[in-house]
Amino acid sequence: MSSIKEYFSEAGKGLKSLVTGMAVTGKEFVTPKVTECYPENRATLKIADRFRAELTLKYDSEGHHKCIACGICQMNCPNGTIQLTTKMVDLPDGKKKRKLDKYMYDLGSCTFCMLCVTTCPQDALEFTNDFEQAVFTRGSLIKQLNYRPEPADSTPAAAPKPAMDPEKLAKIKAEALAKAAKIKAEKEAAAKAAASSTAPEASKDETNEK
């Protein structure tokens, strides 16, 4: 008798479990789908802003970037993903300045740790959420971030110094020569006075010795 009760008890439990599972399955039939139909929905696909896909330089509306080629991002990159080359250029005001020549970035070895972005003192870097980076060769993942042509430097050229008037220059030169001659004459006079003051003392000493 007890075995019959146990049989029906277990059968009831199994039936209840089956109904519960079918209820969950039936609910999923009417639940809105969350699967993304990529690439069919490429035009409406929304990627989270926090998603890190590719490192880029920030450009303003005039085509300038903020990178000063300090190399901090290159030093902090744990995988050697970033390689910078710099150059020295002459500014219109005659001074020299170190500028960025090439900013090479290897997307294939990037771990997206964001150390380059957080340590940049100029806030010149950012990660975009453009995840479509599939290529056929690893060499295609090496990119030059400063690919845009740089606008001309807007530093104004130094104004040329006006030429000095020849008459004024000759006057200044004559005054300098006169001052030098006066100083020389004063030195010679002082030397003669010192020599004449020591002459009587020398003759007095000779007389005492005799």
C-alpha cells in the first residue's frame, strides 16, 4: 500500500515539475526578442558609450589634435601597442618645437586597459565604440592615428626690428670712443701721480743711507 502512495506521490511531483517547465517555456514564446539581427539592423544598432573598440586622437573642428608627443601613453602601455615618432620643426617666430610625426597604434595587441587615455596630460586620446574591426591580416590592425594633414601653425611671425639710423649709430659710436679715451686718460694720470709721489721718498732713503 505504501509503495502505491509513493508511486503516485512521485508521479504528482513529476507532473508538477513538467507543468512548471512548460509554463516557463510558454512565457518565452510571448516575451519580446532581445537577439540582435546584425548586420541587418546596422543602421539602428546602438552600442554603449562605455564600449572600448578602437583608440583614436581627438580632433577639433579646425583639424587640430591635442597630442604634444610627450610619450606618456607609450611608456604606460603594458603591451607596447603605441609607438610614437617625433620631429623638430621651426616656428614662424624663429623658435623650435617638438611635434608629433607618427602615432602608430596596434589594435591587435591592445588590451583596452585605457591606461593611455587616463594618463594623457592633454586629454588627447579616447576610445570609440566602433566595433567593426574585422580584417584578413594582422598588419591591417596597425593604424596611424594622426592620419589627417596638419593645418599650418597659427603662431604669428616675429616683427622685424627696424634698422637704426646711420647718423644715430655714428653718434653712439663716437660717444663710446670718447668715453673710452677719457677713462684711459684718467688711468694714465693716476699712474703718473702715483709715480711722482713715490720718487721723493726713494731719494730721501738714499740720503739717509749715505
